[in-house]
Amino acid sequence: MSNHYYSKSPDTKHDRKQHTAELRGMSFKFMTDSGVFSKAGVDYGSQVLIDALELNKNDRVLDVGCGYGPIGLTAARLVPEGRVTMIDINERAVALAQENAKINEIGNVEILQSDIYAAVAGRSFTAIITNPPIRAGKAVVHRIFEEGYELLESGGSMWVVIQKKQGAPSAEAKLESLFGEVEEVTKDKGYRIFRAVKN
């Protein structure tokens, strides 16, 4: 079990590589490694989510399951007067995300090892973004939605990317049960982007 990207301490042999990516018209360098999600480069679902994001320059954003950081670090550049907190259970992913923040000279971020929301309990955010760990199971994904709802300010948004074949309909239904209003912002190659607003 310790070799999944949602393990706390992956013990797979290291295989560090640096990738470049163009996201929202901005250039990034990302150090990746074995034992983390999408180590070969930014996955398509994350790219679709990044392209869809609408954030205000002073938002307080939480990236849940940040991996080595492409979504959260892009968001940090989109909120120059705000702050992004990035969390992941995977210690290796957290260390990579911290390294990638330095490589890309992004300072308005805080990157924490956290079992779901444990490290940010009691805080509030104006936006939560997640490419949830589908392979960790529906119960974990639904906890991300439920507990995230509690951390959002009134009027705040949760942004989710999920593949149709990996449970998008049940995810949408769960979000609707919590938020009431859920918009499908876009869909691309089977990936659906949902925005749920807390009223």
C-alpha cells in the first residue's frame, strides 16, 4: 500500500526528473519523482482544471492533493495579492512541491503534509481546488467535498476535475447535495470541471 501516490511515505526507488510546462501562458519547471501522481508531466485533467479556474487576485486558495504542485503553483501566480495553501498526504509530493515553489520563485504559498484537511482545521478559504485522488476511493473523495464545504467562506467556490468514467455523475450529485448549486464549467476528453458555490 505504501507505493500509491496517496500513501503517506512512498518507498518506491527515486527517479527524479525535471519537466517544463506552459500553463495559463506562464512557464514553469517542475521536479517530479516516482511515487507521486503524474510523474511524467502535468496530467491532462489538471491542465483542463487550470485552464478553467477563475480566481480573484487576492483569493485565499486551498489546493487539496497538490502532488508536486502544478495546480497550486499556477493558482499562486493567478492570485498575486492572495495566498495559496497546498496540502497532500504524500511526504514526497510535499517536498517536491516545496522545491518547485523555490524553482519557480513563488513565495505566496504554504505547502503542508496533511491527511485530508487535518493540517488546516479551523481555517477558512475563498476557493478550494482539487484533482481528487480517485484511486483512494469514493469515501475519500466525498470527504474532500464534505469537509471542504466547511472550510469555505460564504460565497466561496470549490473547483473539481473528475473524469466521467471515474465517477463524475456521483461526484456531481454529492456536490449538489452539499452546495445546492453546481455548474459544469467545461468538459474536455471526458474530464469534467465542476464549480460549486457555497451560498
